[in-house]
Amino acid sequence: MNLATRYLGLQLAHPIVAAASPLTATLDGMRRLEDAGAAAVVMASLYEEQIRAEDTAYALYTEQGSNSQAEAASYFPELVDYNNGVSGHLETLQRASAALDIPVIASLNGTTAEGWVGYARELAQAGAAAIELNVYSVPVDPAVSGAEVERQTVDIVRQVAATVQIPVAIKLAPYFSSMPHLAAELVQAGAAGLVLFNRYYAPDIDLATLRVTRSLPLSTAAELPLSLVWIALLSRRVACSLAASRGVETDVEVIKYLLVGADVVTTASALLRHGPEHLSTMRAGLERWLGENGFDSVSAIRGLKDATHVEHVDALLRAQYVAALTDYLPGKLVS
Ligand SMILES: Cc1cc2nc3c(=O)[nH]c(=O)nc-3n(C[C@H](O)[C@H](O)[C@H](O)COP(=O)(O)O)c2cc1C
């Protein structure tokens, strides 16, 4: 069975990649993921904002843990070698890139033009196989249009891609109005891959204390459709790699994402919930399913159900909504 895939020009043994999370924040964590069979790891992001505030990912995670449900707190490993700012982050990346046989992809969340370019250069120098740009800012200024937000996003990619020699991927939020247009612009600006989609801290209000809290519940497979649709719609239509992100609980979601055209499938919540070893279960399930269904490789199923297969377009788009709604008309409800 040939599970090999290519992502960002990197040759990978199979398509399951460990997404950025506390599990990929330390050398030990990344080593554990390699031992569990990850095809590549995306190191937890370097956050310019946190560096500037002399804050750390560790503080963010522990705050998150105490503010949200007890379930989440138990997922956070001890980030012993992570609480070291930029130099600690770069050292961890350097050591992981040298020690691991699988590609270590760095992740960067910048806030300023100099930050994006400067830290990207440092991550590349530290040995990253590629860089994933974790772009997220909430446009709260009414004077800033959607077109302006897109222009800023494209500019970040253009500047970073012009600075580093390694492939640059961009991990997007799902909140853009014309994803295909933006995708084409990003590719033109130098993006070698799109990661669809990121997931963010969600604010809430504690009615007992009337305090605004933040939480990040782990995902479930119910989150799959959003990324599934957009991978399906962009597959073979953009000249870059596509990485699926969100809602991968088991091999079932891995297979679905490959069927709609993902080159790799990334997973964070499931590994936090079940441990890195869950990755080998997913891989075994993928291999089994391919064999049982008469396929001899991952390439044989990639994109089989994407939007370029016209018979499936309606099912991916709104038209089908109407049909689905009729299932819920009075008298047709199934209890
Ligand atoms: C606790 C936690 C920490 C995360 N940290 C990062 C991060 O540092 N950088 C990043 O780009 N994404 C981060 N993510 C997002 C994941 O990489 C992933 O894109 C998202 O959780 C969706 O995948 P999933 O449904 O498999 O969890 C984090 C997610 C979780 C749950």
C-alpha cells in the first residue's frame, strides 16, 4: 500500500500531520509524535504579540485551562522547555529539525510587517522545513474594508515568501467572503500551500462572576463540513498544496478529506484528547480502508469527490439545502 503524498514540495510517508498545539511545543512532544508515526509536525506558533508582551504560550495555555472546562486543562502537557521566549523557541526548533527524521514545519503568528519577515527569517535559519503563517487578526475598525483585510493578508505572504527560501503555507480563518479569489491571490503572492481552516479561542460569559472568559473546547467531527466544502471547491483549482484542518477525530475524517482533495490532513484535538499514539490508529485505519475498498494508494483516492467532478457540485453547494430542508417538513420528521 502506497500512502505517500507530497505537501509543500516535501515528500511525506503518508498524509497525516500533527497540527500546531501544545503537543508540538517541545522537542519531547515532537519526538513522541514522530515515534507515533506522524508524517510531519507543525511546531506550535511563535507569537510575536506574546513576545512583545513578554508573555508565553505557557501562560496562555494555563490561563485557558483555568478559565474553561476542567476537561481541557488535563490535555496540556508540561511545557518545560517552552517558556523561553524567542531564543527558546528557535532552539527547540533547531534541535527538533536536527533530531527528527520527519519534516518540522515552523508556525508564525506575527503582528507587524517587520515581525512577520524578521521572525520568518529566523525560523528558516533555525532549520524549519517550511513555514506555516498563522494569520489572524480581528478587524474591528469600521474604516477597514474586507478588501483591505485581504490585501494585508496577501502582503504578509508576499513579503515572507520573498524573504525565505523554504516553502510558505498560510493557515486561514474561514471568514473571507470569496475564498477562491483570495486563494488565487495568495498563490500568486508565493503561497505554496493553504491550510483550511484554523480554529480560535471563543469568548464566553460566566454568569456566576459576570466575567468574560475564553475557552478552546477541543473539536469534534461535527466541524468537518466547513473545511470539507472548501477543500472540495479549491481542489485542482489552485496551484498549491491543500492541508485540511478541523474535526479529524479518526481515520474516517482523514479519508473524507483526502477524497475531497487534501494533500495532507492535520490533527490537533484528537491527539490532545487521546494522546499522540492515536495517530498510528488513524494511519492503520486509512490503510485498512484503502485495502478493503480496492485502492492501492492515497493518490488513487485524492480528489475523487472534489468539485471538479460535476456530479457532486450540487451536493457541496447551497442548492442541496432546499432538498435537505424538505426532510424536516412536518409529517416527514423522523424521531
Ligand atoms: C490547545 C490548542 C493549541 C493550539 N495552538 C496553535 C498554535 O500555536 N498555532 C496554530 O496555528 N494553531 C494552533 N491550534 C490550532 C490547531 O493547530 C488546529 O488547526 C485546530 O485545532 C483545528 O484542528 P483540530 O480540529 O484537529 O483540533 C491550537 C489548537 C489547540 C486545541
